Amino acid sequence: MNIPYTVETRPDTGLNNGKLGIWLFLASEVMLFGALFSTYIILRTSAPVWPHGELSIPLGAVNTVILISSSVTMVMAWASLKLNDWAKHRLYLIGTFLLSAFFLVNKYFEYSEHLTHGEGPWHSTFLAIYFTLTGLHGLHIIGGMVVMAYFIGPGAALWKRNPEQFVNRIEFTGLYWHFVDLVWIFLFPVLYLL
Amino acid sequence: MHVDAEAVRKSVRTYMMIGAALLVFTGITVAANLLHLPVPAAITLALIIASIKASMVAAVFMHLNHEKQWIYGSLILTVVFFIVLMSVPFFTITDTFGTHVTGPAAGHEAAAGEHAGH
């Protein structure tokens, strides 16, 4: 038995179920990160002093450029499918995967720099919220990479069986990925610059 | 899919331009940090730039500039709850229940009490 409304739109919502589902999921993600940002504001406003310059701005800026570039390659992976260009889609999706891997490598260097100096989350309130926010964001990056790896690998077979459903799935992956980029757009100035 | 393809072909150029604009705004954010503005001004500027960047990602990459009503509806609800969530720090900061009154009058009374005790 097929799952209904994976490709065709529901008459009541005007959307397929996947599209509404991913947006509801993203709405819950907004509240998750919102709670942590709210915590950050409370911690920061109640702290007598707040450290500046503890994080490497060049590394943070490079990671911002990487994530923005990955958002462009992700939307291009979807657009290529719409244009029926499978080879370009593969190129852009693999590109997005590699860019996200670069992001994590940078993060690894950043984390190890702090941890080798004994500056873990236990060291200060600032580092506690820094590791919590960036750690959760990093987990989202890994989650996105797992989904992309699936569509680069075994999940790619769906393109031959049901191309429209495959295009939808790439679109939903893209929506998630852009959200992860969007969160970083706020994390970078809040943690690295202010 | 042909009509779709034509629209997508036009959108590709927009995606590239938005990508470039996002990189430029990132450069502006970092450059503004080098100006060493006062903290309130720096926070305001950084958050304004971040909001512009986030709006561009949401509107163009996530196609929110032309979505269905159901998605707008669920997002409006999210925004309402998000505003409530962001108000929590404000209420926490302005909350004075259970805190000691440390105004000049209270200090004077405390001093008077100590004096009477001696």
C-alpha cells in the first residue's frame, strides 16, 4: 500500500504531506534553538562580566562562508533536478556534503584548541553556552550529512522509480539544510563577535 | 514540469545573487566588528545584519516568498510562541519578587536599626 500525498497535493492543504511535515518539524526546531537563545540572553544579562575575543573570528567567518556556500549548492542540487540534469544534481549534492564535512573539520580544530587548554564547557558560563549551542548545531549538521549521504548512495535509486517523489525529498532536505544555515547566521555574531 | 523548469531556470540566477549578497553581508558583519562600536550599538547592528541575511535565506532559498497559506499559518503561530519565549529573559530581568529592596531608604532604615541596637 502506497503512502498517500507524497507527490500529489492534498485538496484541503494544497500541499503534499512531506512539505507540511518538514515545515512543522522546522517550527519545532525554531522553539528548540529559541529556548537556548533565550537561555543565552538570561546568562549574559545576569553575568557581571562577559568574555570577548575567546573564539577565533577568522575560523567562525570561514565556517559562515562554508555554510552559505553549502546552502547555494543545496538549492542548486534541487534546481538541477527540476531541470532534469541528474549529473549536475549529483555534483551539487556531493559538493554540499563535502562543504558540511569541511565545516565539521573546522569545528573539530576549534573544539580541540579549547579542550587542550582545559577550556571545556565546565570552564565558564560563556563556554558552557558556546559548547551547548554549537554542539547542538553540529549534531544538526551531522544529521543533514546522513540524509545527504543516503541520497547520494542508496536513496538515489528512487530517481528512476519515482522522479517527482525524489525531487520532493531533495527539496525537504534542502529546507532542513537552509534552516541549519539560518541558525548559524545568528550563532556567528552572537558567540564570536558580541 | 516544462512550466516549472522555465521558472526554475530564472530562479537559478537569483540563487547565485542571494548567495553572493549573503557573503557580502558576512564581510560587513566582520568589518563592523573591527570598528569597536559600543556594545549596545554593536549588538543592534550585528542582529540587524543577521536578520537581513536570515530573511534572504528564508524568502529565496526556502521559497517562503511564494508558499501556501498552511505554511504561513504554521509559521505565524511559531513566531507568536517564539516572541513569548524571547520575552522570558525580559520578564526575568524585570522581576523583583523575592529580592531585597536595596534603595537608599532601605539602607537608611537598616542603619537606624543597627544604631538603635547599640
